Amino acid sequence: MNLFKLFFSVSLLSLTVSGFTQTVGDSVKQLKVVEITTSRSGNFAIGNKSETLDSSLLDRYSAGNLAEVLTSESQLFIKSYGLGSLASSSFRGAGAEHTSVLWNGFNLQSPMNGQIDLSLIPSDFVNEVNLQYGGAGALWGSGAVGGTILMNNSGRFNRGTSVSMSTSFGSFGDMRQQAGVEISKKRVVSSLKLFNHDAKNNFPFINSAQYGNREQQQSNAELKEYGLLQENYFQINAHQKINTRFWYQFNNRNIPPSMTQNINAANQKDELYRATTEWQRTGDKLTILARIAYFDEGLRYVDSIIHLDARSRTKVTIAEAEARFSITKFDLVNIGINNTYSEAIDTSDYIVNPTQNRVSLFASYKLHSKNNNWNAVISGRQEFIKSKTIPFTPSLGIDVKVLKYFIVKANVAEHYHLPTLNELYWGQGGNPDLKAESGWSEELSLIHKHHYKGFSWELGGTVFNRNIDNWIIWLPNNYNIWTPENVLQVWSRGVEYKLNLSYSVRKFKVQLSGMYNYVLSTNEKAATANDASLNKQLIYVPIQNAQGNITVSWKGTVVSYTHVYTGYRYTSSDNLEYLKPYAIGNINIGQTFLLNTSKIKVFVQLNNVWEETYQVLAYRAMPLFNYQAGLAVYFNQPNKQK
Amino acid sequence: MKKNKLIYASILAFSITISGCKKDDPETPAEVTPSVSYSNGVFITNEGPYGTGTGTISFYSRSSGSVSANLFGAHNTYPLGNVVQSMEVFNSQGYIVVNNAGKVEVVDATSFNSQGAINNLVNPRYFLGINNSKGYVSQWGSGATGEVKVIDLATKAVTATINTGNGAEGMVKSGNNVYVACSGGYVTDSVVTVINTATDAVVTNITVGANPSSIKMDANGKIWVICGGEWNGTITALLKTGRLVRIDPTTNTVDFSLPFSSTTSSPSHLVINNTGTTLYYMYNGGVYSQSATSASLNATLVINRSFYGLGIDPTNNYFYGSDPGNFSSNGKVIRYNAAATVLDSFNVGLIPGNFCFQ
């Protein structure tokens, strides 16, 4: 029972490591944990605050996208342009390009603008999402400044053959169909997932920026998207595993006007191909991992009103290798190399289509006590790009169990964000001399965990501090050409609290959770003479936000209510203009019927039940009450026992 | 348990300390004191953030030197809309051109109360009053050419469309004709379109330099137009340099065309003093002057600073230059007297672009 032992020690470790684990009874959890052993995050992300959104939580949002999940279930601020529109994330008051988004270890941030649209990631395409707060340049490289979103897929062996299908419909012409098939043998897992989503998004709203009749319907907001995810996992022998993944997706969205714009005829099409493979060899002394990814992503934005037809396409190849070994019983070493080659093709935005090759070397050294009461990790990364100086980024993290029920975590790390291809080479104003944005972040967390009879609780508080120097902004130069410069210096600091309570007796379970953030993120350097943004909060960074959730489950029924509060956000950098706070309540009801190894699930998602009129971005309309309802069926034929 | 309490208490104490550092609620900006009437002063059009915000109008009172912010928002129940391009006062009505929202908001010029809007425009730029019942709005449009929309001022409806060169921009009226500088819009062009205001028909297209943007008439009735030149595809150098061109409206021909030398600076923002004898424009990081009687480029530096917007007060020939700062916070207007000596400056809204003197 070697595997069992491994699982046991690992789950223990993951309990210590992940500060806030949301667990709603899930039968597949055990096998998933085994995957975590080999991940860099599980082993070396020490001292940072982290949150895990597991498969059962993601399952509640199976008919949605990652932006919707994170808006309701995380402490991130999701900057959404509206229903089905562009959504980016902000960790602790940093920018969208300061969130590193990793899919099974591969960075998905666009080399052109350093961002990723989270509304384009279907939540049922990932099995688990891990949010790591804080800078982590040493572990994750460029972009891991505010925090890192780790999206993971995992194969589950020996589960037989299963077929799943689901369909949902909702307000404003929302229709989604999903299908999946999985063949899971002892040594091979192969699965295919498909989805199709159409929405009109023609929700009614009151246009407060309109003269005369203010009752309007959102226009030019139609959306069509479809995609597939194909995964294969092979257990070659007791020591070797290999997997491959292929993700294709096509999105066709019209871009709705803002309230102050009246009409818009813009359309955006995104098409992406992502292929990855990973091989790992686990030995008694040495574990080796090698992975390769190839991403081909294209975008076409057409606005007939202003005669704009902009295309862009990028190809990214990532190759990474890691070796992991122990010198003594109480340590673990990881060394690795990453090579990322990016090129922009078929775009009119550049004079010459740029290419970029980046090599980085990274290493971590972990020490832990015999009983895992404490873990300490020191890491470093050095990245190399031709004719650019990139700072060496070290980090130091520690997790300590104290007084039996407490965990103290501390982390100090340097972080950096390389200028994007747009910033460097944009045809009209690109600045090839830009330096990387960089700085330090520090954080300290205290977590209290305990359980008593049917009760269990967890309380956590984190204090953080972060500086980002050479923050890049675009300003017009002497010839009135907009050009990016390393000008601002942003200081962010704040506190974050989290509370989880749960009570379970037999098949009944109640969970309560709450989160609160207080974040100041201010510019400390004048970009121009008499810069009015000096010492002022960055725009669209809420100082306060809070979230509460209550989930009641009984047998196959799960009822969940989530309340999200977002505080004031400034819309001008002198902090004279702002948007009012809002609070959104959502209800999710799911009923699962089990029939042997098959199941049927009926679910209803009710959004904005208190009919709050709100704006995430100034003058971008958001819908009042809306819903989604759906049915999912899952058939499973277990493997025959030999 | 005592220890636990202590830790919670310290967390709480710490958070209160942090929270105490800054107020949660933003300070309410100073309320606008609605002046009884906005006469004897200068309207400043503030573009506002592109894409998702609203522009505003600020007012500078010549008599008191006071500045009122956000006039439209203060006197009406809705904001102006996205990207406020320009404003013109005609027959005591203010016509505010809101570019991205495709409309012209009409207000009473002294009370700033809304009088309705001219809608269904595409990328409108400037308004010009023709007579008591008719106005013109230049716009880039969405078709193959620029356009001038003919507006019935009573109903605020578009009654006709006149096709012009690409990117219809600045307009000036001379006798029965209106001269429209066609700035190129989404592409490029090099004509001034002449329109007969009685028939709303195009009289002719006069070829000037590349991409003419602003246009003025001098004391002798001559029409001056400044041409920005034509940039290469990446906007790093001018393929055709800028030009200052004079047109004789009696013959609709070019009197002379004066080329600028710079291949990296595009001249713009042509204004004229109240006697119609001296023109000013922005070029090469400064404000330059040109005598209306000179047939060669004077290129006399007047103010050694560039602005985002430039205006000249017809009552006293004072210069008004705007500075949008970092483009995401309130901008500034700097005043200079007729001798181009700095007088003072005042704060206005986000991205101040144009002036309208009342």
C-alpha cells in the first residue's frame, strides 16, 4: 500500500500548505491530491496565502466561466466589462498583467498585452483552481507580481467508461450544451470534453446617461463560443507517466456600447489552439519532469463605424524541465530550466513582427522538520533575454505550526513583469528600451484551525506589503504619440481576513464562510509635473471588499447563497471621480440523484437576486436579476474486475 | 484560549490601525455652484476617459476668475456622454459635439439646461451655425467619405447629408459658402470641400496640403488652413510635411502653400486674433505666429510650450492652452496675455481639448 501511504502524507502536507481549502465532500479528491505531489506549487509555494477552488466548487459553476467563479468565490477583484464581456483579474491592487495565469504549469498570459480574458475559460475545462497570493517571481517567473492563478487538470485512473451530457438555458438567450466522454483504465485515461455556448445578452437596463427614455436593452452583445478539450494520461510503468492535452476554442462576440456611447458595431473573434505534453519519472531519489506547450492564438477586432479591422496572432512555445531530489531526510531540492519563445505574426500592429526568446533558470530548496511542523523554502530565478537586464528574483517562505492549532506563514519575495511585445514594439510608439517592472512583496499570515465534534473552523488573517517600481504607463510624447514609459512606483498594502465554519452531522452539512479585504494601492511617484495621481489610489482598485457564503447540503441537495460586496473604486487617478459600492447576492441550488454509478443533476443559478443596479466599470451596464437552469446526466460503466 | 483571544485582538487592532489611515468613503468633490448665467466667460470641453466615461464642460468666468466644473451634469439629470469633442454657441444655444456617442447635445448657453440632442451622427467633430434655422455638423462618418450633416435647428433633425473629403473636421463660413477642412479621417485626404449654404451642394474641392485640420478666415476675407502632413504607417516620420495654405474664396483657388520643414512634427490648432491680422498654430513643441498679410512662413515662436488644446479669446486676445496631465486625472488650463506672458492657470476636467469663448 505504498500509494496509500503516499496519498496520506501528501494530503497531510497539502493541509498544512494550503491555508484555505474549501472542501465540499468530493469522492474524487483523493486521486487529485496525488497529482499535487509533483507540482511546484504543492511543494515550494511556502509562506504565501493560497486558496483552492476544488472540483466540487467548480461544479456549481459548471455552466459558467472562470471570471464568474472568481467574482463570487475568491478575494480577487474581477474587472468585468459586462455579461459575457472581457474580464481581467486584480490581486491585491495590482494590474491585470500582474496576475500570472498558469494552465498545468504553462503561462497563458498573452505575449502581446500580458493579459488573459478570464471570461473565455469555461469552468468545466479545469478540475481545480489554486489561487496563490503575493509575488512569486522565483517560482512562476514574469507576471507573478500580484498573484498567480493555477488551473490544473488531472487524470483519474481506473474509473471505467463514462459519458456526461448537460444542457442549460438562462436569461437573455443564454444556452449552453456540454458533453464529455472518458475512458479510464488502469494505466490509461483518455477524455474529451465539448461545449457550445450562445447568448444574446440583451438584458434590459436603465441608462442613467441617457436623455429621454432611459429604459434600454443592451445592444450588440451577442456571443457564440465553442470548444473542445482532449486529454490523455498514461502510466507507462511504476515510475513513469506521460500526458497530453489539446484545447481548441473559438469565440465570436459583439462588443456592446457603454452607456455614454449609444451605439457600437464592434465584433471580436478569438481562436486558440493549445497543445501540451508532460512526462514525469518518479524515482526513489530523483524525480524528473519535462513539459512542452505550443499555443497558437489569434484575435480579430472589427469596428465598422471607425473603419477598424485589427488582427493579431501569437505563437508561443514553452519548454520546461525540472529535477527534484533530496539530500537529507529533511530537505527537497528543485532545479529547473524554462525556455519560452514568443512571436507575433499576421498583425499590422508592428513594424516588423517581433519575436522574443526567454530562458530562465530556477531553483528551490526546502527544509522541513521531521513531523512537518515547519517548512521553509528558499528559491531563486534568473531570466535571460537578449539585451535586457532582468533582476535576479529570490524568495524566502516559511510555514510553522504553533500552539497546536495555529499556523504562521511568512514570505518575502522579489517579483517582476517583463514589458509586453506591445509595449516594446507597438508600431506607433513602442519603446524597446523599457525595463521590467519589479519590486518586493512581503506577507505574514496567521491561521487558526480546529475541529470539535461536528464543528470545524478556520480563521485566517494576512498582512501584506508590496512595491512595484518602473510600473509602465502610456503617455503621449513630444510628438503626441502615445508611448509606454517606466514611470510609476506603486505601493500596495493591506489586510485580508477569512473565516470558514462548518458543521456536519450524518448527511447534513452547513458551511459558512466570510472574507474581507482592505487594500491600499497608491502611486508614489509623479509621472508628470504636478501629477495629481501622486499618493492616490489606483483607479479601479476597491479599497474594501467582502464576501460571505452559506452552503447547506443534505444528501444530494446543495443550496448555496453568496453575497459579494465591492467598495468604492476611483475612476480618475486624482481620486476625484468614483463609483459607488455594490452588493450582489447569488443563489445556487443543485439536486443530484444517484443511480448506481450514474447520476442526474438538476441545477438553478439565480444571480443578483436583490436586483442591485451597479457598475463594475464606469457606464458599463450590468444585468439585474438573471438565472441559469440546467440538467446534467452522467453515466458510468466501471471497469470489469480481472 | 487566552492566547487565542490575544492574537485575534491584535489582528483586529492592526486592521483598525490600517483602516484608520485612510477614510473609506471618497471625499465628495466640491459641489458646483451653479452660476446664474454662464455669460462673459470661456467654456472648456473636457473629453473625458475614452471608451467608458463621460466628458464634461468647465466654465471660466472672465469677471470673477472663478471656475465651475461639470456644467452639464450640474444642470441636467444625465451626463454628456463619451468623448466631448467641441462646443459652439450659436443664437444663445450651446451645441456640444459628443464624438463617440454620435450626438450633439443642445443647451441654453446661459443656464446650461438641456434643449434636446441631435442624434444619429457618426463620429461628429464640429458644429457651425448657418442661419436661424440651419446648422452644419462635420463628421468623419462611417461611409467612404467624410460628411457634413445639415441640421434643422428647430427640430434637431438631420435633413440632409453632404459628402465631403475624408474626415470632415474644421469649418469656416465665408459669404454664402462654407469651407470644410478634410483631415483624412480614418485614411488620408488633402482637400477643402466648399459647400454652398443656400443649396447645401458641394461647389468644389480645393486641393491643399496633406490632411488639413483647422481653418480660419482673416481680416481680408482670405481663408487659411493648416495641413498636418502625412505620417508613414508607423507614425515615426512625415512622408509629406505639414503646410500652411491660403485660399482666395473669390476664386476658390490656392493663393500660396507654405511647407514646414520638420519631418517629425505635425502643425495643428490654427487660431486667429480678434482683428483677423495674426494667426497662431502649434508646431514643434511651441506656439508660432503668422501675419495674415505675409506670403511666407514667419514661424515666429510665441510660446515655448505645446498644449493639448489651444484657444484665443476674441475679447482680449489672451491665449488659453490646455494640459491634460497624465490623461487619467483632471487637466489644467494655462492663460497667457496678448503678449504671451503667463497669467495664471486653473483646473478643469479630464483631458481638456477645446475652448468656446462666450
